[in-house]
Amino acid sequence: MSEIRKDYATPTWVVFSAARSQRPGAFRNTKDATPKADCPFCEGHEGMTPPEVLAYRDGGTADGPGWSIRCVPNKFPALERSGEVREHRDGLLVSVDGVGAHEVIVESSDHDGHLANLPDLQVEDVLRAYAERHRALAADRRVRYVQIFKNHGERAGASFSHPHSQVIAIPIVPLRILEEIEGIRAHGAEGDVGCLYCEILRRELEMERRIVVENESFVALEPFAARFPFETWILPKAHERAFDSVSDADRRVLARSLKDVLGRLYRALDDPSFNYYIHTAPVREREAAYHWHLEITPHLTEIAGFERGTGFYINPVVPEDAAAILRGEIRWTSRPE
């Protein structure tokens, strides 16, 4: 059974899952791409994964070839579907049972694919699968938050090179989301009108210096206090609390935006390892003020002692330069160490 433990002094939670240590490549910094013969996400290898919970296919049968996108439970889950969320207290020691869900969304049958290079319709379908699984997992009364994320490259924690994303449903609202909600509330308490993230969009579009690309529905920008070099956010212009409420039309535009930004990072930084994650409203707190967005964080520097000890970050690339590089106005000639 997994367990989720709380830090002594802060609202920080840590998931402990013995199953994760059994996954291929655990604790190794794999340099080579996963061989197709050993890849559980390749078409024809469906028997190497648990039975699918979602698939988009033109033909064939469940758990067989013919799919374009496939979602399966993670074979080495961080959290488990069975059980109740029970809290355990022993003085300073606080934990809850690690109940939730952990799934993998295989983004393409192309073993060597990359979201930046897939057809627009395929990326749109990936986003549609995200929304479907978010809604399905959020329906579980034990779940309070659903985290959708992607690890690309060995430095970003990807165990397999075949393009895939992950979804983890958890019984606790993450600290980062709580901090963002509190920031939105504080913005309102100061007498400012409207949503903090809507105000961010308004100001950044006025200044233009940190804007990477803009279209009719979304803005990609380098945040003012970016923690990492080339950290990029994609925000909807319309005030929307939850990612799974995005319309089909806007999902189509979001697919183009995501492809565009990932393509710029791919070309400017020579296909860097990266994580992206969708921040959305907690599923049991729909009344909470929020503005969903997607954050992309390339792995170009290491988090070391100062960052871990203080919670501060050292970023060697100012956001204004990062935006200009991704717009193609400045040539990137060196990578941060």
C-alpha cells in the first residue's frame, strides 16, 4: 500500500510508493532511447501493459493494434485505486493511505514521435484524452485533485522514450495549487477587480516583452519570475477555472499553441528534456477562484543546495531574453550549466 506523509512543519506532502522503485530504469540516468522491441507502448505490444481504460482507434479490438491514442493504468503506480482515504496521526507523524489512481496516456503509436511534430489533430486528441480521463477520475469521491503531466527526456524523469503523458488522481490538493488559490484570493482582498491571472494576461500583453506567441484564444509567455530557464506558461484568454471545461473549438486552438511552443523549444534548445503540467481547479472545491493554465519547464540547469535549502531558484536566463529567443529575435548560442 502506498502512503502519503506530511512534513512536520509545512503543508508539504510526500508520496511513498515501493512499486515505483521496481519500474525499468529506476534510479538510473538512462541515456539511450527505449528499444522498440522492449517498449510496452508500441503498437503490437498491448499485452505488456494493463488493460486499456480509454483508446481512440479506427479499427481492431480493445487491447489490440489499430489505436492512435491509448490510456492504461500505470504498471508501477504511485497510488492505488483500492481502499479508503484514512488519516493516521501519531503526535507529529501524520499520513494518509495512498489511495488514488495513476495512468499513462500513450500519445501516438509512433515510437519516435514528438508532440511538436505530430499532426494537429493528433495533439488535439491527446488533449481530449486528458479531459476525458480528468473527468472520469474526478468522479471518484475520494479524489480531490487530478494532475496531468508529461515527462520528456531522461533528465525530466521519463522511463520510456515513446511519447506519453501521465495522470495521477490524489486525495489531497497539492501545495502549489493551494498557494496559487491563496494568491488569487489575496489579489481580490487588495481591492483589485477580477482574476489575478486575467490581470497577468492584460499586463503582459500590454508590455509584450515576455510574450512568446499569441492567438485568438491562448497566450504563451515567459513568467516574470520564471524559476527555470525558458519556463513557459500557456494561459487561456477566457477566464476558465477548469481544464476539462475547454470547448472543442478552443481545444483545437490549444493543440496548435502547445505544438508551436514545444516546436520553438525543440528548435532553439536542441530537443531539451522538459516537464509540462496542467494546473486546474481542485475537483471538490469548484467554488474556489482559479484560472487554469499549462506550465512547461525545460531541464537545462540542476536544482542544487541553495534551491533545495531555501526554496529560492537561480535562473541564468532572464525571461525577456528567453521570450526573444523563442520568438526567433535572438540566436541562442550557449546552454546554461
